[in-house]
Amino acid sequence: MRLLVFICIIIPSCIGKNIFRRIIDIFAKDIKDMCKKVDGIMNINDLIGEATEYDKKLALEERKPKSWCKSVSAFANTLGGALIFGISDEDEIVGLENPGSNAEKISEIIKSRLNPIPEFNLRFHKTEDEKVLIILDIYKGEETPYYYSADGNLEAYVRVGNESVKATPTELKRLVLRGKNTSYDSQNSTYKVEDYAYSQLRARYKKWTGNSFDEKDLVSFGLVNEEGYLTNAGALLADDSPVRCSRLFCTRWNGLNKSSGAVDALDDAEYSGSVISLIEYGEAFIKRNAKMMWKKTPNSRIEMPDYVERSYHEALINALAHRDYLVNGSEVHIDIYDDRMEIYSPGGMPDGSLIQERDPLLVPSTRRNPVLADVFNRLGYMERKGSGFEKIITGYEFQANYSEEKKPSFRSDRYQFTVVMPNLNYGIENIDISDVNSDVNLRSQIKDAINENPRVTQRELVRKLNVSFRQIQQNMAEMVRLGEITRIGPNRSGHWEVLK
């Protein structure tokens, strides 16, 4: 009980509620996984509902072990999962005729065909109508890659969505690095430190911290090794970065796609150099290709940008910090269309999942390039708590002309990750402000309601104050901009606070 009190009261006050919430989410999942391992009997329908975490087989195929061993390899190489023997492709529970013998054969085949041998657990599941299934749990491995061996050939597989697919050469390199408990950006390069300058890194560090960047900091930051060679992170941060694929391509397209009119592109640019300069160049390109609309109110004016600076800043930082630099021949892209902006980066989710199938606000922070991410944190570009998705979304929600249709979205596959941010002003021809009640009285009522209940929602304010939802949205957005109120924590569990 004392431990529970410590977890629920002391820890949140020390680390912040957002981080605590993510710890609880991860902790709860670990407990759930632990229960799965301990409890041999579980609800089979619950497992079947997790399509990315299981595969099913009607029967054990002894003569074609690759048909199911590739899933063993894929689960061990990604996040783990389960193979269920005795279920048809149509999810009909058929059962096994000789489960005891099948279990022995499964164990024997895994030990002879998988290299190294992954951690696994075999258990039986008996249904209400006395049908017996075998559930093979495969746990996420630390000695990647886990190969399937057949006829002298070694093949590694990874999990992409609900499929087990053969790892590409790039994915194989990534698995080798993970098996060595290292990352691309921490690897040593062939470049000598005396051949490169770091003026942009020094300037940003001085601006953010007020301190000078010393030569010894290059080593302590993980950018140079003791022999004077740059790590890959050091090469990415050098003024004239020698990493060829570390470039930024920016295009303002004419229309809604890449071939909408006689003139395909209205503006385009290609940038190279330090990733710090790529951030600055990318944001400058967006600003010169985005408009700022505004409208007068009785007491001030409401600014209505095409795109939210906080959101695209976070998306660009994430694209450069978390992209897969093992992918050659592909760069980070900023594509601006009439109705949206897309920021693309090479490499999918580090864990192999598809972001469009997950709640982005609940995705835990995973750093593909931990050294680069740490430097970005020291320079004030990003935080350690992994709140990038939340910042992108909430940045939009506080805008006066935001609607649910304008919510940023994310998509990924095994090769790429893309953030899609709608143009908030697209489709707005005439701005009607007749229903915008911006007088002091309404804002005073909003403040009173927040003081009374900090967790009050905008929908509740609509009913309480008898005004339109648009009035509440626009006035609260303006109050946030003017520093009268602020939002603490995420949308679902956060609260409002009146600033004095």
C-alpha cells in the first residue's frame, strides 16, 4: 500500500503528470503482458482482436515449417506476439487432433530452424466445447536478428501490420545494430574532427543555454570519439555535413497534388548541411509559402495562419531526428499543396507498427537516433518525454478556425513516415464574424467557469454560457494567444488554468 501511495502521489509531483501518465500506460501494458505469460488460460477472442500481435494456423505444417517459422522470426525481431494453432483463416476454432505431439514438434522445429533461438512459451487452451488449441508465445528478442534457417540460407523476417515479411537489407542492418545494443548515429565514421566546423551548433547552444560550446563537449555529446573521428551524429551536425542523404527537399505545388496544373511547382528548394541549418531553412520555406489571415474584433484582432508554427516545427524536428539514416537515396521532404502540407521522412515506426492503426497520443517515445535526439534536447528543439504527436495536434486545436476536419493526421509503412497538416484557411472565402462575441463579459465568464472547474470542456462551456461552439473556440484561442489562460496536460486528462 505504501508503494502504491508513493507511485500515485510522490512520483507525479517529481516528474510531471504527462510523463507519469505515459509511465502508467507502459506499466499497465507490462502487467497485461505478464498476466498473459503467467495465466495459461485466457480469452482467445481478446487475443484474436490484436491483429498485429498474432498469427493463426489451422494445423501444424511439419513439412512446410517456413509457413509459420517466419512469423516466429518476425515476432522475435519486432515486438513479440503469438501463433495460434487450431484456428482457420476465417477465425473458426477447429482445434488440434494431437496437441501433445504437435507441441513437441513445434519446440523441436524452433530449436533447429531459428538462429539464435528466441525466447518462447508453449501452452494449451481448451475451449468450452473441448477443442484444444496451442498458443505459441514469442517474446521480443534482444539478440536480433533472429534468422530462419533452411537449405543453408538464413532469412530474417519483420512484422509490418498483420504480416510477417522478409527484412530488407536496410531493415537487416537496423536489426544488427539493435542486437549490438547500439544505433546508427552512435557509430564511428571515417571523418576526422579537424576537417569540419560546428559554428551553427555553437551558435544555437550559446543562444539556448547562454554558455559557450567547448571542444570537449564534442566528445561528451557523443559527436567525436577519443581518437578524433566523428560519429555519424557528429557528421550530421557538422556545418558541411558529409552525409549525402541528409538533405531537405521543399516544394510548393500548384494545386492539390503534384500534377494539378500547367505549372507544377510554384516554389522549390533543396538544402544540405548541418541538420540545424535544415531546421532553419525548412521553417523559412514554410513561412514564405504560407499566409496569415486575420480579422478584427471589438478589442483586438484574431490571427488565422494557414499552418501552425508550433505544429510544423515539431513535425520537422521529428522528421530530422527520427528518420532512418540507413536509407540511402531518400531525403526528408516538405510538400505544400493548396489544402495541406505533408512532411515526409524515410523509415517507418521503429517498432514496425503502423501509426494510422494506433492512437498517436498513446504511442511511447522511441528514439531511433538517441545521440541526435539528446543533442536536440540540449539545444531546446525537443523534449525527452516524447510529446511530439501531442504538440502537433494540440497546436491546431487552439486555432480560431480549427475544426475536426482540420485535425493533423499521420501515416506510415515500413519505408516512410508522413505527417499531414491541413491548411486551416483552405476553403474559407468570406469570414463571418457576426457570431464572434469577443467582449470582456464572455471572456470573464469563461475565466469564472475555469476557476470553478479547471477540467471544464469547451462543449460544457457552450451549454453553460449559452453561446455557439465557434464562439467558445475562437475566444479561448485568442485568450491563449494573449496569455490569459493556458492548457496544462493532454486533451483527455489535462485542465485549464487562468493566468494572473
